[in-house]
Amino acid sequence: MADPEPESERSPPPQGDADETESGQQAQTAPADSVAEQGTAVRDAVERSRHGAPAVGSVVRDRFSSDEVFQRIVAAADEEVTSGNRELFFSGLAAGFAITITFLLYASLYGATDGDPILSTLLYPLGFIYIIIGGYQLYTENTLPPVALTLERLASLPMLLRHWLIVLAGNFTGGALGAVALTWGGVFDPDAADAAMSIAHHGIETSWWQLFFKAAFAGLIVAGVVWVTFASRDTISRLVVVYLAFLAIPLGNLFHVVVSFTEMLYLVFAGEAQLFVGVTEFVLPVLLGNTIGGILLVTVVNYYQTSEERLESARFDGIERRLTPQEWLFGSLAGRSYVPLIDTAETTAPEDDETYRIVVPIANPRTEAPLVEFAARLASDHEHATVHVEHIVQTPGSSATADRQRDRIVTESERLLADLEGIVTDHEVDCQTSTVVTHRSFEEIFDTADREHADLVLMGWDENTLWSAARAERPLSELTTRLPCDYLILKNRGLDTSRLLLPTAGGPDSELSAAVARTLADTDGSEVSLLHVVDSPDERDEGEQFLKEWAVDNDLPDAEIIVDDSGDVEDAICRAADDHTMVLIGATERGLLSRLVTSSLHLDVVNEVDTSVVLAERPTERSLYKRLFGR
């Protein structure tokens, strides 16, 4: 669970506006109402945390209302559910290992005090203090923030389960490492080792339903701790709350799943229990109890005591921009799995619309006009076509999230996008624009393509690439091997389309390159050359025959035929590219986009040629599940 933001991390006053950057002398001579407006703007900025949630109470400044606490939790949950798999796992691992401290100190004091029911528990909360104050991810603390986001239909159930599974795996891995150290590391003295064995035996000998209900109460306590820590405004208050709350677990003879897992493994490693029995008869009921107890507090108490205005400050139009019921249940399999902070798209395109749709995600409207121009050329060959230019602003930990600053983001983006609209309409093609502010720039590309029922996504490949800082919101293989539509990646070096080189060995991706070549031949009068590489001069005739048949099959009968018998595909492309202005390359294997994102695409020809390069990849067939439940 990420710790609520300290007051020192509040957003600084907005910078850049003339009325807020003038010198003190100018401010002194400003009209009184102007000075008052400046003071209000500064106060509004300071009273918002850097993720947009309240930093002080609106009625009583040193207290938060239930709505304001909920908004702070949603802001933190935004950060948690969009964290990468690696970040979540290792944060969970650190939390799981910290739990070892709790077991170590509890057993040591239990042995030293002859099992005194109060003295032996005094240091039990220390591991939890490290975790919560340190901002590590502990499964039981995640029964509140991600659940709150899911209840508001801002994150899907599959996304919640993915988050839980990764955190729980990290916690159990850390607990297992701690159990190994305690069992064979010589950490316990004899009295502490006997006490640890006694404590673990007590847990595993408790009946299944007793474990479940005791764990449910522990889950209520832990979820309550999360709520109260987000209602606190300083670290000392949080420290006191965490200490007292977790002290209640051993005093009440309750059970926490990660502590129980560590105790169970300690018995298993010591040869005192079987792993299967320990998991099914001890860890499982505690896990279920903690989960249900924590969620119960969220749903019955905290969630329903807040008003329908709870998201007003936590999200831009958050109440209205929710996942559909289908998306909420099935996540990315049915569309989106997460709602961005800001999304100005008006509506979702109808599925049965015959309009040819090209989605152009961009990171910088000032520099990516050639990409939009290329999209307009491709769309102009269709009778009914729309180019949707989407400006994606990635904001991990951005300070520009207060309401006024969000408005500035949207206003500036719309101003820049208006210049790009003219480029599209000049080609007599309809244009739509939208702005998305999100923690997950790369996945938003796929969500938008799915939601808009796009026929083609055109992306740029330069220093502003949207995947340059991509976070693994979902496994990249899942994103990039189940594409919702055709994808083109443009490496722009002048965008001269007069002479096109299309290397091919067949396949659907080369067919997409051929479709692009046909369109440019029709709209720009481009000359097209087809290149096929064979292994030896003996195969030239066969290669020429293949190219002639392939050209006819792909409506390029007038294309120039080039057969290279060197057997080296990349060198052949580089040589042929000298006489051409653009190279169209189809993906030779699955996962082109994945290789781009992970910088593992070993396609040297892209950087060795001096021409523009277009990389093309077509989607694989949709699964039965996708056809039944997806779009």
C-alpha cells in the first residue's frame, strides 16, 4: 500500500502565467482583486496533492470528510494499479520479508517473557510499520485502494485480480525467504525457536472456520488502518494508528495471511508439517477471511458513507467516464481495463459503421504533423474515412493535476491539435481529435484502437515515441500479439513517397505493406518496386515468378520486379533503398511492436537506410472468447 503523500509533496503553485510570475514590485501595484485572485490560485494549488486529491479539508482544514478521504484513496489507487509487474512484485517481496521481522520479534519476546500475553506482543507491529510508512505493497492493505477504484468502475475486475495476484506472490516470496533465514540462519536462540514453533503450531491446529472468522476481523482492522492513514495528515498520527491497530491482531488472537504463511513455512522447513496441509488448512482460510473482511469494510461502511460527488476532485469527469459493464467484468478482453485521468473523446465509434478509421496516437503535436499528414494520405483513398488524432500525455507522478492545471493541459492540447485538423481536412477526410492524460501511455494506444473499432493505427518512431517510457501495465506479449487492427510504424525521414520499395517473402504483413503502396500509388502517383531475396542465382527464375504472381494477387501489376540472389535480406534492402524514397517492410514474425518497446528489434536496416521506413504488422485471428464477449 502506498503511503499517503506528505504535506511536503504538495504541488507548487502553477508556473508560467503572467499574472503569477510577475515581480513583487509589480504585485504590489496590482489591483486588490487581482492580488486576491492570485492568492486564491496559489491556495487552490497548495491544497491539492500532486495527484489531484485533497491535501487539506474543505470544511475543517485539519480534518478530511469521508468524500475527501475517498478521493485521496482513489488517487493513490491510480498509482498502484498502473504500476508495472516488476515494481509491484518487488515491492510486495520487500513487504513479505519485512513481515519476517514481526514473526521474529513476536517469537523472541514470547520466549523471553514466558508467553506473557501483553509483553510478548509489544514489538509485533514493527514489520507492518516498516511496510505502511515505507509505502511497500502488502496484500491485506490492497483490499481497500484498488477495490475502491474497481467499485467506481474506473478499473476492471481482471485488473484488480492481476494486482492482487502479483502483490500476493511477492508477499509470499518474501515471507518464504524470511522463513528460510529463520529456520536455517541461526537467528533464533533456543527459547525463541521453541516459541516460534509453539506459535506456528497454534495457528495450524486452529479449526478452519475459526481461522476464517478470526482472519475476517483482522481484515476489517487492516482495511480500517488504511482508511485512517489516508485521513491522517502527518507521519506521527499514522505511526500511532498502525502500531495500535496491528497490536490488536496478536492481542485478539487474530491471523494475518502473510504472517501465517511465514509461520506455516517455518513449520514445513523444520519438518513439523506438510506443505499441502499447511496451505489448505491454515493459509487458505486466513487468506479468504482477510480478503472478505477487508472488502466488507470498504463496501458496507466506507464506500456507502460517501456521496456521489466523491470523485469530483479525484478524476476529470470521473463519475461520467466509467468502464462499461462488459469492460468492468472482462477488462481488456472486452475493451478497456482502466479509465484514464482525462479523456476528451466524445463518443465510442459504432461497431457497424462502414467508415474507414485511422487512429494516430501522438506524444507531441508540435513535431508529429508529418505523421498526421501521412495518415490523411492513406485515408483519402477511401470513400468514407476518419482520422482520429489522439494526443496522449503520460503523467506518472505529474504535478499538473489540480483542476485548473488540468484545464490548462486540455486547452493547450486542443489548441495544438486544431492545427493538425487542417492537415487532415485539406485531404477531404473527416478528422477527430482527443486528449488523454494517463499513467499508461502505451496501453492507451491499444484501448483506443479497440474502442474506436479502428482499421489502422499509425504510430511514429522517433525520440518522442510513446513506448520510450512504457510501463508493463499488462504483459507486452499480451498487448502486442493480439492486435485489435492493422499497425503501421513510421520512421520519418522527409516523407517522400515518390518511389516505394516493398521487400516481400509473402505473408499477411507484406499484404498490409502492399495495401499502403496501392493507396500511395493512387493518391500520390508513387512508383512501386517489389524486392524478393533468394539464396543463389539458381533460384532467380523462381523468385521472379513468385514476385509476378504476388504483384497480381495484391493489385500491383505495374510494379518493378527486383530479385536479389545474395541471400542476405537486410543488405539487399539497403542496396535497393539507395534508389528509393521510402521502404515498406512487413513484420517477418509475430511481436514486432513488442520488440520495438523492449528495444529488442534487431532490424538494422531501419537505421542504415537514408529513406523513410514504414513497418507493418497485421493482427492474428481473435480467440473464441474475444469473438463471444469482445468487440
